[in-house]
Amino acid sequence: MRTGQADTEKPRALIVAGPTASGKSALALDLAQRWGGTVINADSMQVYRDLRVLTARPTPAEEALAPHRLYGVRPAAQPGSAAWWRDAALAAMAEARDAGRVPILCGGTFLYFSALTTGLSPIPDPGEAARTAARALLQEIGPAALHAKLRHADPQTAAKLRPSDAQRIARAWEVLSGTGRGLAAWQTAADDPAPWIFAAILLDPPRESLRASIRQRLALMLEQGVLDEVRALLAQTLDPALPAMRAHGMPEFSAYLRGTLTLPEAVRRTELVTGQYTKRQATWLRHRALAAPERTHRINARYAGLTQFSGSFLAFCERFMRDSD
């Protein structure tokens, strides 16, 4: 890594991270209103404009309370990537800084955060032919068989992937076939971290609290018309391997609309896969750092308002926000 500019010369940005349904968006909005911030999306599914309800994106009323960036900015037919997001986030952060606002990066896609805080591997575009071939092969033989092929051709990358993780397995095959080099090999040469100082607020609620929150969120989604949203996306007849088509709840509610699942079973399965994902998110956060220890504040509860927090938390925020001026 190059040393870059001194910390005293770098602008500051705040990260609000945590598992799905931990209250990140509400916390980021309250901080933005209190200290003059711009909320910047760091969730790989909330970038899709077709999925406002299914991904629990901030509502128009919430977005009106403080500037929000990178929410609903891509159609489902155009997959996002960590490299695209990093460039877009850096532009949004610079815009906020130039406006005298604090960039507040909010989400649960930790690869996105890492792309800023530790750098991103400079993987070249494998090309449309490689992408199409990888998706076709995934459809033909399934993720487990494609993982087995990857394990034979690129064991270093395959060892990092679960055999059921269709999206990442197809991506790994696409990179290998399109560039002649495996993902793991590319990842040994990461770009420099972004030239910013980061502080991180990490929400880590108890499992039972998250489960209850996920159930409440699913009930609210049904009231808000999630089935109409899923139906509209299905009508586009998109490639089922696209990231937006694999959003939590999309396969399950699609199966209900096609008549192969009952609605209670679709809800139950969505709750299950979402809960499994939050467990992986929490594990990631407990074993990796997004900011220096002295600039990290961990909260073992779901966010329910700034009044639930101690004076030390508010002092932590106040100190960092004021230093960003």
C-alpha cells in the first residue's frame, strides 16, 4: 500500500453498518438530520430502482428529510458491482464534502465498505461473452456442479465460496474464463484505500431481536405492495441470475405468484433466508474492522432512536462530526 496523504489532511466519513433489519437506515437518517449529513447507500440491493419495497429502501418522505444518494439508481437489468459502487460512492462523498455535509455511508454489503476502507482488486471486465456463458452454464448444471468445475480449475477461489452460492460461483467462473486468471489471484493486488478517515458505528443486535424485526418487516412489505413489485419485475422477463432477481424474497414471492408456494410458506422461507444472511453479516462484522478501534463504536441492540444511547455514544458522534468540518 502507498502511504498517501497524512490523516490530518484527509476528509472524514462515517460508516453505519449492521445486519439486515437492525435499524441502520433510521440511525443514519437521525445522524444526518442532527449533524448535517448526506446518507449514501452501501447496500447492493437498494441500488435497484425496481426494488424499493422488497429491499426496505428509505421512503420518499424519509429521503426528503436529508440528502440521500445511490438509492434506486440502477435498473434491475444492469447489475451493480463493488467497483462501480466505489467510484459512485467516492463521487457522492466528494459532493457531500463540497456542500459542507458529512458523508454517512449506510448499509450491510460489507464488500462495498471494504472497497473503500481497504481497497478493491483491479479485476478487468471479463466481457459480455464470458458473463453470458457463465450464466448459461450455471443454469445448465447448477451451482454445486459449477463449483466442482471451479474447484478443479481454480481451487484457491473455490475454497472461499459455498457450493450453494450461485451468484458468486458464476462470477468466479466468468472472471476465470474471461481473463484467464482466478478471482483469488486478482485479489492479491488491491487498490489503495480511499483517501478518507473513516469512523464506524456497528449495530449488532441479539438474534431474537433481529428475528422479530425481520417478521415485522415482512408483514409491512406485504401491506406496502411487495407482491405487485415482484410481479412487475417478473414481467420484465430478466435473466434469473441477475443480482436483483436473487434479492431476499424475490425467489420466494415469485414462486407464490407462479402458484408453486403458498403465501405463508413464501413468507416463512423469506424469513429463514434473511435470518441466515443476518447471521453471516454479524459474523463478518465481529471479525473484521471497518475503522480504527478508537473510531469504532459497537452497539449490541437494534436502533430505536438516539435517546436509547448513552452520552458516550453521542459524544463519539459529536467529536467525529465536528472534526469533519
